[in-house]
Amino acid sequence: MSKPKILIQFDTDDHACAFDGVVAADSGIDQLFQYSKITLDDVQRLVYGAIFTRGVEDLHQTAIFVGGSDVAKGEAIVEKINSVFFGPMRVSVMMDSNGCNTTAAAAVLAAARHIELNGATATILAGTGPVGVRAARLLAGAGATVRIGSRSQTRAMEAAATINERLQSDAVTGVETSSSDQTTAALDGSNILIAAGAAGIQLVDTSCWKGNESLKVAVDLNAVPPLGIESVDVMDQAVDHSGTVCYGAVGVGGTKMKIHKAAIASLFHSNDKVLDAEEVFQIGLEQ
Ligand SMILES: NC(=O)c1ccc[n+]([C@@H]2O[C@H](COP(=O)([O-])OP(=O)(O)OC[C@H]3O[C@@H](n4cnc5c(N)ncnc54)[C@H](OP(=O)(O)O)[C@@H]3O)[C@@H](O)[C@H]2O)c1
């Protein structure tokens, strides 16, 4: 008889994220263990609890989810988890602090429904945050040329350089998009626009993007008014605005949920998965 599927939630916040717990419960697991205020010092003890309790043949029935609002802390926790594993003594791990991986994957998947990513040009406004950087990684990894926008040329170039180094490519460039003129210039020749700015910040007004004939898809990830792309509604789901197919934050939310559940379910297929943005995106492509 197979062992129950146990998901162990490592959350870096004071209270483990209820959203992640609900999605886990809806993803076919049998037991959810939630740990909050997780620090690097807690990792070894908890990982030992996960890997030394069941036989190797049953370790695929245990998995770890890393969440919390601080993406940098989540990344460090995953690194520590992986350093504790050895040989076959490991369980599968998914990282989605602040929803960064599932949100970026959903945005890029929305674009991929309407345009071939390989060879496309994409602009990610406010692309220096965790979601924007991951979306840029996914797009560049799929063969797109990517422009990362920021209020700061330096931050934009730093984000681009980090991704290029990781991918060993020069597909990503950083551009300042502080003014409407700069934003319009960044969108010139772009086929994909992703607005990945902080909640409640409008990044681009209508005149900068409507009527841009090259722009085939626009995705706004900000659900809090004012929205990131003026004229795109938060509920838009493949709505045509003058030749550009548009998605609002709630419009991509269904895809995000689907990817999140499928990713959790996939953790239990083997005991050696580490799901970061690229793996989560691949799972999304397979849905
Ligand atoms: N639906 C979901 O489940 C879900 C999950 C995660 C995220 N999201 C949404 O996705 C978006 C991106 O998330 P994130 O965590 O990557 O965002 P973030 O780190 O909060 O912000 C992204 C970028 O926005 C820019 N920014 C911040 N304040 C600004 C301001 N006052 N004016 C103009 N630009 C500003 C910054 O870029 P520069 O300083 O370089 O300009 C920052 O790097 C957010 O809207 C978030 O709410 C949704």
C-alpha cells in the first residue's frame, strides 16, 4: 500500500501562507505540515525529518514547498535544503515565494498562446523584481530578445546582466523607462509587453502602447488599482485591444492556479525534482 502524500510547507513569514496551504490541499496531497518563520538554521533538522523517516522507495511520497513573501529568503532556503540532501536521501522541492515562479510562468504562457516566443522581442516593464526577472529568464530561455525596463538604468542593466550570465547569452538588455517617451521607445518593435511593476503602480499609459503595430500580446500582473497598463482591465483574458491581445492580472490568474496545482502534483512523481521558474514553466507548457 502506498504511503500518504505529505507536503511540508517551509514558510519564511510569521504565519505560513494560507493561499499556498489551500492550493496544496486542492492538489491531491493527503497531509500538509506547515512551518512558519523558517530560517536557514531550521532547515537541516526539518529536512532530516523528511528524508530519514520513510524508506528510499517511499521518499517520492514526501515533498517540500518553500514559500513566504521574501523571495531572496526563499531562494536561500532552497539552496540550504539542497545542501542537506545527499545521494538518494532527498525529496522533491518546489519554490514559489510570493508566487514568483507560478506568476512569471503564467504570464509567459499567456504570451506563448498567441506568439512564437523564439525570435520574438519582449519588453518587461519594472522587470527588476522577482516576477519580472523570472519572466525575462523564461522568455530569453525560449529564444526571445528581452528588454527589462526600470526607473533606473543601472538596476535594469544589473538585472539583465545577471540573467545573461545565468543563461550564458546576451539576449537581455536593460533600459530606463522612467518617462513616457522612454517607455514608448522600449516598446518600439516589441511583440510582447509584460507589466511586472509593484502593486498599485501604473507603468504605461494608453498612448504609449495602443496602436503599436508590432505589439501582439500585453500582460499586466498588477491587480491593484491603478493597474500597470492603462486600458487593460484586471479581468481581461485574451481580450483584443486594437490588435493587441491583452490579459489583466485576474485574467492570468486561472493559468497560474492550474500551473501551481500541477507543479505540486508533479512533486510526488519522483523524489529528485527541484522546481524553480524553468521547471514550473515546463509543467505549464505540458498542461
Ligand atoms: N497574482 C499573484 O498571485 C501574484 C503573485 C506575485 C506577484 N504578483 C504581482 O506581480 C507584480 C510583480 O511582482 P514582484 O513581486 O516582482 O513586484 P515588486 O518586486 O514589488 O516590484 C517590481 C518592480 O516594480 C518597480 N517599482 C516599485 N515601486 C515602483 C514605483 N513606485 N513606481 C514605479 N515602479 C516601481 C521596481 O522596479 P525599479 O525600482 O527597477 O523601477 C520593482 O523592482 C506585482 O504587481 C505583484 O502584485 C501577483
